[in-house]
Amino acid sequence: MDHGERLAVPVTAERMTRAASALLAALSAGQKEQVCLAFGEERRSWSFLPALERDGLPVGALDARQRRLAHELILAGTSLPGYAKVVSVMAMEHVLRALRPELADLFEPERYCFKVFGSPGERAWGWQFAGHHVSLNFTVADGRFVSPTPCMLGSQPASYGMLAPLAEDEEIGFRLVNSLDAAQRRAAIIHHRPPPDLAARMVPRLGETERPDPVFAPEPDYVISDEERDILSYVRSSPKGVLAAGFSQPQLDSLAALVGMFARRLPDEVAGAQLHTLEQAGFDGLTFAWAGGTRPGERHYYRVQGPTLLIEHDNTQNNGNHIHSAWRNPADDFGDDVLGAHYRLHHALPPAPRVTVLGSGLGRGALQLDARGRHHEGTGRQERSTSCGAKNRASVTQAPPASRLVRPGVAGTT
């Protein structure tokens, strides 16, 4: 997609630039050494796994003023409801430590880390905030375009007391699958068992076909066969499930509510641009797939797929009490599309970079944990840079907010 076809989000891009620049200006030289990386393939290393050691600048290394500025950067990349989900997921680490005291060192709420790729305000830069069950990844191009995927949140346990960060993801998914008639259910429910984790895993680029791993290491007793991996696989050119073109209006309303809920984790301007792209293609071109039980408390998984959309939600581990919920864009993860348009506009388009792949357990480029809980980046060594600077760019006309992109008769997109 060329820039002329894409809605600009200059307010968000500028806010991210200012927030990242303010945080960097408040850091010591040593802290900058931790947070600043070159803008290259290393930004594709993403993970939501717990780890005793993690690259980047951890929240725990920040003083009170720096921490406030760090949270301003998170807020620049999220809506207020999205920010509430992020901090609730982080708060759940305290609950998990109390539930699993023997692993308290692994579930450390102070170990969520920031990375800044390139220099804020340059024509192409990005940032990441990541830790257990959080992975926010943003690429900013030309001071007015933002790629917000992969965007992943999770929760272990799924809920406890007043904390239930992803309860809406669960509720709307169950509402939609249980609204299907018999024929629709036969098409939508692709298997009676869900995958152990996200089918696309944590690959740095979504390929034509992605198969889920057969087992999730912390839960070795739940295993799927190779045949089941094929059944549950993501196939980019041939989506599995039921096509939304055959949905009734209430079912379309539920699908729009589900997609809108994921979009509105983001700032209103960015959510509006993302929903605009999906509206242009048509919600009735999306497919919805389900695996596993269809009642709360049972292991389950669902997927919403389109040319520029992959939503995956699994609640498989701990007998359906451990959620992973991810939004990806097969065309624009880590800014592939916005950067392609940028290079076509400003440069000769360079050849696609090669990715060094280490290991395969959790997918190409996944972060692998060793026996001490340390992770290893699957896309090669990260290049450090202490030259994180900041340049401001002029604003242009912004995208309409998500609340204005409501298809007549479709609820849940306001």
C-alpha cells in the first residue's frame, strides 16, 4: 500500500517522538547503552515469554521521574483502555509470584523492558515495550505513519479477583462462536482440540504457512500430533474457518466488536486508520475459526484472518486459565508495508534483508529460554547504538478517529 492510500496518523507519530525523546533525554549514558539499538532486523526479535534476563532497559532500572516518562511512552502507543490492560497484565505478575513462589524470580514485574530502534524523529525509527505477556512493537515512518504490530497481551491466570485483563477477548469470542448455526459451526470449528499456543508462534515474518508447536514446554502433558498441527495451521492464502460473508447482522456486529476491541488497544487515531483499512476491504471478507471447547473454562482458541489481519487468541494452558492474545498484520508487521512505501518514495527499494534463524522450538526468530531462564534472540546479535537522537517532523492531516469509522448497522465499532 502506498502512502497515498494509507491514512496518516501524525498526532500519534509526533506524540511517540516526543515521549521517546523525553525518556531518552532523562537517561544516563549507561541506560542509553541498554535501550538504544540500530534500526534494522533486530527489531523483529519479540517475545512475551518470562525470562530471568532480557535485553533492553528494564522498568526496575528507572528512578521515579524516568518511570513516569516511560509510562508516557507506553501511553503514546495505547488508548487509555489499552494502557489499563497493559498495566493490569503487569500487575498480574504479582499474583503469579504469590501463586508460584518457587518461580518468583522468573515472574518479575520490574523486568519489562524498553528498546528504541534508531533515533526518534528520523524518517524511520521504532520502539518496543516487552516482558511476560506484553509485547508492543511500533515502527514510525516519515513522521506520520505508524505500524503497530505485532501487538500481544496475555494473562496468567486468566483472571484473579478483580484482575481480568482480557475478559472481553473471551466474552466476545464465546458470544460469536455460540451464535453460529449448525452449518456455520461445522465450518468455523476446525478441530476439537486447540493448539498449545498461538499457531503463528513468534515468527519475525509471517510466512505462507505457520504450524503451531506440538507442545508448550511448561505444560508437557498437552501435546498435539503432526496431523493436528496441519489442521490448526495458519495458511495465509487459504484461510480456515467460516467466511463472514455468510453472517447475519448480529453475527457481523459481534465480529466487528471483536476486531474493534483489538484495534482500540491502540490510540484512537491509529485504531481509526487500522479500522479504515479493514472497512475498505470489507469485514465480510474476514474468516473466523475456532478450536476446542465452546464454553468458558474449557481449553479453546480462535482466529480472525484477512489479507492485512491475523488475530489469534488462545486459552489452552492450565486447562483454560492462561491467555495469549495477539494482533498481527501479515503485510505490515514491524512496518514492512509503511517502510516499503517510504523506500519507494525516498529511495530505490533495497533488497529484502536476510534473517538469521536460530532454533525452531517456538518458531523462527522466537526467543529461546535456556536452563537459567535467559533468552536468546532468534534474529541474530543486536547492534547497539548510543546515538538515539530526536528530530521533530511537521504534522499533516490526521486520520479520522475510530469512533467515526462505523459501518451502518455494525455495532461495537464506536
